[in-house]
Amino acid sequence: MILPEPLQAALRAVRTAGGRPHLVGGCVRDWLLGLVPKDFDVEVYGMGFEELSRALAPFGPTDLVGRSFGVLKIHLGGSEYDFGLPRRESKTGAGHRGFAVAPDPSLDEAAAAARRDFTINAIAYDPFAGRLIDPHGGIDDLRRKILRHTSAAFVEDPLRVLRGFQLAARFDLALTQETAALCSSIAESFPELPHERVWGEWDKWATKCVVPSRGIIVLEATGWLAHFPEIAAMRGVPQEPEWHPEGDVLTHTLHCLDALVTQPAWAAADALRRRVWMFATLAHDFGKATTTHQAEHRGRQRWISPGHEAAGGPLTETFLHRIGAPHGLIDHVRPLVMLHLTHEHGRTNFTDNSVRRLARKLCPATLDDLIAVMLADHYGRPPLIAEKTMARIEELRQAAQRLVLARAAPRPILLGRHLLAAGLTSGPAFRPIIDAAFEAQLDGAFHDEAGAQAWLQKHLHQPPAARPS
């Protein structure tokens, strides 16, 4: 494992002082998976907290917030590292925080690793001996791509179920039946979890996953999907086989999620964009649970879901509130859900005016965001690929690029300062003029500041009755 030089120096100092430092947790797992570790956690055997503090003192101030847990946070070379002691934990109360923690430098490696959630996170690495320490079989589980609890103590922390949910999606893992049974046994403890911790796991799922459907499958297999009823309600909702041969609405949604992360744009997207795309794709058919029914369509009885886009808006908002999502994310995701079928609604082409207005309706989301969701939705119907639909999406993409609206909504060109320069007095009359100018701009009446000023002069010289309302 290649370690940053400042961390190597600190490890050497701890070893010289009599400690036995091991790298533990996610950095070892990621290294074994061929990924570049980013967060390094160190567990130190053979010395107490005060000795560890003295060994690290030459490297700068340490954060003592974790002292009661036997953890020191230290900044080295611009990065933060946790140096901790092996510890025992005992359950003292409900919830994620109901534990008594006792650092114990004499604890053996197997006992210390047993407190970790999953075997793949219970592997340690001795950087001086170049030795892997794997008392619970995590390396074999990684090879077999399974997610298995480390010990029966798993049930003491309900947050571990949501960790399993996002880990399965991030590393393409399947939960073992035994671990799923343990998760099911603590399903009723979900309300004990703080919103911010629930959101933390959902956020990792949304931004770091490689097979997002794996996470939803974990929630369903453990009974935890019931805590997210907007998702659970999609299971069993039928779809017309001619259009959706893959099955019910939840099956379709899982295909859509997995299709999303295969898009070329996904690899280059930042965390905000990934968050927006993933949750919009997850929620795009929430409304089908309440709108799906059989009716005559194109000459025979079919399953249809008219109005499911609009019905999905409020459900999306409720779901994102439920998982503790930031309010700004809701503002981005909701319009994508409500407009995700714009390309299927009867227009023969996307005019410049219609694209400008669509970009305005989506704001703060963008046309690029909408296209990502449209593509995921379309590819979520294996094996169907409709050339007509793909052509419509491509038409929208080209129009967005031509109008320079792919990543931003149109902004009003005519502003209050232009009205002042034209000799008008600031007041309530400004807003109707600015609004009328923006509508004219969206209709293509002008495209730059000179055009906006010309429009204003013409507007002001019109009789009031002839002015746009």
C-alpha cells in the first residue's frame, strides 16, 4: 500500500515509541479492490492514549474530540488522519449512539476487528511487516463479492443496515442470507437513527455507487424498503409489456439506475450532478403507484399511467425530506421528475422558444440534467431501444447546445438598470415591464442587450391597451 510520506513518518514515530500501528477499515478494502485509498485510519496496539499522544505531538496539534473513544485526529500534509486504540463496545441504550466505549490497548486483533460492521471492513494491514490481518475472512468475501456481518454485535447498531445498502451499491456486492436476516430483525429500529446519519448513507449511495440497484435490493431483502414507502410502492405496479417488457415499475427503476451510471457523462460529473441525476432517476416514476390503471388505448386494453409525472413531484419532495436531503437538492430534483417525459408529449420538434421555456421551468436543474434522466429512463427498458425516442432526446441536446442552455437556464437580459436609463422612475411598474420583456426574450424577440433596449423603446411607445399583459 502506497502511503503519503507525512503519514509514514507518523507511523514510524508510533512504532519507535513502542506501538504497533495497523491500517484498518476502508483504506485496506479499497486497496485490495485495486482502488486508490483516500481516507487512512490507523489502529495502534501496545500503547495507551497518553503514549500515543506524546508520539504524535511532534507532528502538530491533535484534535482530542475523540479522546473518550480512544481516537486522536491529526493533520498531516494537508490531510486528516484518525489514530485510534482498539476498543470494546457495549450497548447501553437505543439507537446509533447508545454505546459505552472503552479503549483497550491489550485487545487482540480478532476481538478488535469483531466490532466492525462487515468482514470486508475488518481487514487490517501492518505497513512495516507488509502483512494482511484478516481474522474474519473479509478477503475471501471480497473475492466472492458478498457482504457479510462480522459478528452478532451487528444488530446493536441499526445504521449498519444502511451502510450495507450503500456498500453493496458502491462495490457490487450481494448480502448473505444470514446478514439479511439480522438486518430484518432490527428493522423496527430505523426511527432511532438521526436524519443526518440516514442522509449520509443515502448520499454515498447516490454519488459513489457503481451498481445502484444493488443497494435497493439490499433494502428490499431486509424489509427496510418499508421505511421508504415511495420506493416500496413501485413494487408490483404493472406496466404495459409492449413498452416495458422488463416488468413492474420498481424493476424498471432498477434498470434505469444502473443505466445512469454507464452514461459517459456520469464519470465526469461532480458530486452535485450525480446526486441530482441519481435521485431524479430513482423518483421519476414514483407517481405511477397512484396513477396506473387499465384503459383502452390504441384499440385495446393497456396499462397506462396518465399524469404520473405531475403526481411524482410531491412524492419526490416527501421522500427527500424523509431521508434528510438538503432542501436545495429537492429544488433540483422535483422539476426533473415532473418534466422527464417532455420529449414524448406530442411536439413534432423542439423549437427554440419551447427549449428556452423548458430550460426556465427546470431551473435550478438544467437541460443537461434532464437529458441524463431521459436517457436513463429509456435505457431502463431492456431490450427495447426506440430510435424515434433517441432521436428526440438528441434533438433536445443539440438545441440546448445551440442556444447555450445545456447547463444554465436563460437569464433576463432586460433589467431594472435599463429602465432607469430609459428615464423611468423605479417603482411597482417595473415588474410588469421586466416580466413582459422576459417573455418576449423567451419567444425570441431579442437575444442581446441592444435588442432588449430596442424592444423596450417599442414597448413604451405602444398604447397601454396594446402592451403584452
